[in-house]
Amino acid sequence: MTASAAGPAPSQDQLIHLKGRWLAGWNPEDSAQWAGGGRQIARRNLGFSIYAEFLGFVVWQLWSIVVVSLNGWKGFAFDDSQQFWLISLPSLVGATLRFPYTFMVSKVGGRNWTVVSAALLLIPTIAMSLAIANHPEPDGSGGTPYGVMLLVAALAGFGGGNFASSMANITFFFPQRTKGWALGLNAAGGNIGAAVSQFTVPILVTLTAAAVTGGGPRVPNLPMAGWFWVPFIVLAMVLAYYGMHNLTSAKADTAGYRAALRDPHLWSLSFLYIGTFGSFIGLAGAFPKLIADQFPAYKMINLGIVGIGLAFLGPLVGSLARPIGGRLADKVGGAIITVACFCVMMCAAFGAIRVLASSQPAFGLFLACFLVLFIATGVGNGSMYKMIPTVFAYRGGQADAATASAGIATERKTAAALGIVSAFGAYGGFLVPQLFNLALKMRSDRGGNRIVAGYTLGLWWLIGAYFVFLLCTIGLYVVPFLVRDSRV
């Protein structure tokens, strides 16, 4: 604990405000404290956390939409494989950063780390704008090399790390009976940043486009994709500094991490989360390029001088569905909802394959299938974040684990597990685009049908993975708990 957090030992139900916006004696399970102002404190921290995490997702997903417009912009030329690496590398870095980010809440405080992690978002946004602005000369010389582009794209991983620390922090603020809703809302507010990024960037770069000298067509102002977010990031830093709190009880200590790492359910839950959140973030990254490749006429719809892409609809509906998944899981159990989601994901992916296999693929049907797929991933994300604390509460000795906590030691173990599980799930953001990249390479001999054959093969692989996730969820978290007359 830091010196600023030192103070008198509070009684069990006494909340004490310390220097540096630290709170001692926080106990959301205490109904009197919760009704006497605890709920307002928790909701205020949740709101500012959502805003900061939202910007993290915006930055994390910027390259997914920028890459589609970057190729061919003022001389840049990248092949399919290079584009998929630019899309997927931020997820690889972001997933890895989630491991240390999870520790930071217990080391420096949730409010303090929110300020720092928001400030780090300035690096990838500014670096991206500068790299894009350094375009090749008309003769093809100069410009930002591809290797530097990869490095700048990797910096966007700072945005992906925010999720782990935010979720680990918020789990301490809410009672067990509402964790599914609170964590689902926190995650949804962050996830929606992917949709806002993909919706806003095409508008920004076309609205601020400059006419080519001599009266030629307007050229999108692509560097604006990064510059636009700088003041919003600064605002997030200010709001977190003045509006959030640190909790003296929010300790995910080394013992808690060791306990979480030794628990086999940490690894099974991490694996399943790749199927839900990994699918969401991976498909969000790949969807703009998938539409551009399969249905180029719908890559961007021009409304006057403004261009609007449709890829944002996928992460939008997935994000909005996430708190619904948490709420449903609070009522009937996370495992049952997760099983239903994997079934829907398989059906939606198969529907998309059938559309692509038709002689004249209909974009409307294809989009509908993918929107259902995104909704299922969103609901599954919410239900998984109910499953995680419930599983650990049950293993901590709490018979009614769906509605009651097993104590602060289990809470700390759960906080560690939430960060670790979220980190492994985020690797799906790298795996899904690279899966499509590999599928396209394997179908490179199909001539004009290479794109259709490649994406179709990738979708079949996804269906196979969803089937494995489905069986694991039933075998580990449905059947065993039904036998015990309990639910997860």
C-alpha cells in the first residue's frame, strides 16, 4: 500500500476517504454501505472506467479500418498478407500487455492506473498519424517503410491492454449479485469503441478530404484518423484523475495470482473466452477487409462528400449485446447462455458460407449472418464474465456462488483470473485475421474464386472451433453442475 493510502483501520462497515482518492473499508456486500452512498461511488467509477476503456478500444481497432483505406492511398501498396499483419498485430501486442496491466491495479490503484493507461494512448494515435502522413513520392520513393508501419501498428496494442486493468478494477466495486451486469456494461462500453472507430474514421477522413491540385478528386485526409482522438484521450485522463477512486482492498496479490494460475479452471475459462471475446475482436478486425474483398461496392457508401462504411455494424451490435449476456447470465447461469451462443455462432457462420457459395451472393444476407454472429459473440462475452467469478466463488466454498461472494481472498483471486482470462481471449484478435490470411494463401491457386474460396475455408475452420468450444462448455460447466443441482 502506498503512503498516501495509510490511515486508521476502518471498522467492517465504515468507509473512510483517504488522501489521493483512496477508499478504505470498501465492502459492496454490506447493504447499509451500499445504500448509503456505495452504489453512487461504484457507478461513478464504472462510468469513467467505461469512457477510458472505450477510447482504448478505439485506438486498438484504428488499424482495422485504416488499412482498408491506406492501401493505394498516395502511393502505399500492401498485399493481403501485409494488410492482415497490420490488422492483427495490435491484438497480439494488446493481448500480451493484458498480463502486466492486470497487476497494475493492485500496485498503484485503479484510478491512478486509469490515468496512466489513458495517457499511453497518445503514443499510438500520434505515431499513426505521422507515419501515414509520410507517404511515398509520386516516383515511388520515400514514405514510411512497411517495417515501421508494423511497429506503429504494434503500439496500438496499448489500447487492448486497458481492458484487463479496467475489468480487474471494476470487479471490486460491485456486489456478487450484480457483477455480471456491471462487468458486462463495463466491457460493452469499451467494446463499442471498436464500432465507433470503424464508423467515425471513414467520415472523418472524407469530410476533411482535400481536393487534388488542378480540380481533381478529393483525397481522404487519412492522418485525421489518429489526430481526432487526442483531445478525447486528454479528457479521459482528467476525468479519471478527478472522478475515480483507488481501493485499499483491491489487491490481487502474488499469492492470489499463484492460486489462480494453479487452478485448472483458469485455463479452461481462458480457452473458452477465446471462443467468445476472441471471436468478437478478431472478426471486428477482419470484417472491414472481408467486406472490401467480397463486396467492394459496399466498402464505403458515399453520402455527398462523406463516406460511411458498414463494417462498424458488427462490433456495434456485439458490444450492445454484451450487457444482455451478463443480465441473462445473472438470471439463468452463464454456462447455459454460453452454450446457446456457441450454437448460434455455428449457425450464423454456416449461413454466411451458404451466401458466399451462391452464384450471386447477396450482401444483405451476408451482413445479416455476420450481425447475428457478432450478437452471439457479444452475449457470450457477457455470460463468460458472469461464469468466471461464479466458478471461483464456488471453488472458494460458496454454495450459492451465483449470488454470493466467497470472501475477499476469493475476490482477489477472481480479479487476477479476470485479467488473465481476458488476455488469453484477446489473442483471438490475432488468430482470426491470421486464420483468414492462411485460408487465402491456401486457396491462392483458385484464380478469380480465390477470395470466395479463402474466406469460405476460414469460416469452416471457425465452425469447427466453435463446436470444440461448445463441447468443452457442456462437459465442464453444464453437466457437472447440473449433477450438483447448481449452476454457473
